[in-house]
Amino acid sequence: MATAVFFHAHPDDEALSTGGTMLLASRAGHRVVLVCATDGSRGETPGLDGSESPTAEELAAIRAVELQAAADLLGVHRLVMLGYGDSGMRDDPANEDPNCFWQADLEEAAGRLAAILTQEQADLITCYDSNGTYGHPDHVMVHRVGVRAAELAGVGLVYEATLHRDHFRDSMKELMRLAAEAGFDLSGDQDQSEFEAELDEGSIGVEGARVTHYIDVSATLDCKRAAFRAHASQIPSDSFMVSLPDEAFELAFGTEWFIRRGQSAADPPATDLFAALEARSDPAPES
């Protein structure tokens, strides 16, 4: 069995982008390690009751508990939080905070992650694509730090979690229809409009031709949705994401996409992150 390290930026990032892959790996007997770079202390808190917002320290503590709950649901054997400050969204003044992940020294951060990879004798690591999927500073840093850490630790199998831009562009009308049937009118939703605009302009995800691995996680969707719900501070009571009908949730999150560094996409795409390890370990045929 293998050891896989999944490297993420904030508590809750793991649930929707790689949660199904993590759970499938755990169910198959592999060791699953989740490393979270930041404390998530600059996240919004629509799911918290009360008129007073928590301090950054209080929110970090809340989100650590939520992350552990999600990790338990996703079959994680070890959770490590690196403890960097949340950098906030792109162009936020928080990007300049010397304690935030965006300002971290690349070699220092990569060295810390490499130490975990070495300790765990990791066979593979996942990070994000070079744009951090949608340009968030902490996600971009996860890519840079993850790639460098793999180099330092000698982990040759690196996968970049990404979003399949073409899939979402092609599926948007069907998702909108399913949402409407469930009582959600997203036609004037600002977040939805911005997401569609980002898909069209190419600033989110990657084109399908770059995706090397399509992981079918439809068998994990109940746990994946529960893991997302575990991040209760981040979810408003009327959340569209939580209330999506099963068919729509599967359309949006039933596949997880990865780019294997150093490999071009094949047709058909690969469907197992661990197959490359098995291929390496197969004995050479006798001559």
C-alpha cells in the first residue's frame, strides 16, 4: 500500500476538490495524510450565529476543529496544520501581512513540507495547478511549495488538483436547471455570474485537454457532502451548495480532476492516481 499526501491551502478546500479521492484511497488501504497550509482565519463566517464576529484567533480555532471533523469523514490517517496566516483573497491588504502564507519564504515552507513527506515516506503528493485553480494567493503558494517540497524530498509523483473548465462550462445550463427544480433561482446570483465569467475568460481551472486524470468519486458523495458540511462556520443556512439535489451535486462534484506533472493528457484519461506506482513496482518481463 502507498502513502499519499494531500496539500491544501485552507480548511474546507480539501472537501470538494480532493475529498472523494482521499476517501477512495483510504478505503483501498492506502495511508492518507492531509496537510493544510493556513489557519483559515480570514474566512467569512456566514454559518455562525451572533452579532459579533470571532477574532482571527477564535476563527482559527473553530476552523481547526471543523477540519478535523471533515478529515475523519474522509478517511484521513494524519492531519498536519502548518499554521501560516490566511492571506485573504487576491489584492486584499492582508496579502502584505508578513505572517501570511503568501509572504512565506518558499524554501522554508517547502522544507517544512518536505520533512513531512520524508517522515511519511510519501509515494505521491497532490497540490494545485500553477494558478491555484482560481488565482487565490494561498492556492498559488500551495502549488509552488508543493512542487518544491516534492523536489526536496525526492517524491516523483506530483498531481495538481484542478477544475475542468470545459466540464463546468458545458454543464452550467443543466446545473441551473436542476437548481431551479430544487427551488434555487441563480439567474441573478452575483457569485454564479462571476463564476461563469471566470470560466469564459479562462481565469479559473484549465481546459480539458490538460487534465490527465479523471477520478470518479460518485461512490463517496454522501461523505464528501458531509465533509463539506463539517465546515459549518463557512456555510450559510440557505447554502445552495449544501442543498443541491443529489443529481446536481454529482454533476458538479462527482469527478475530481488532476494534472500529473511531467505527463501529457492521454485519450482516454487515466482514472487512478496510484496506477503509476503499481506500474513502477511491476517486475520486468523475463527475456
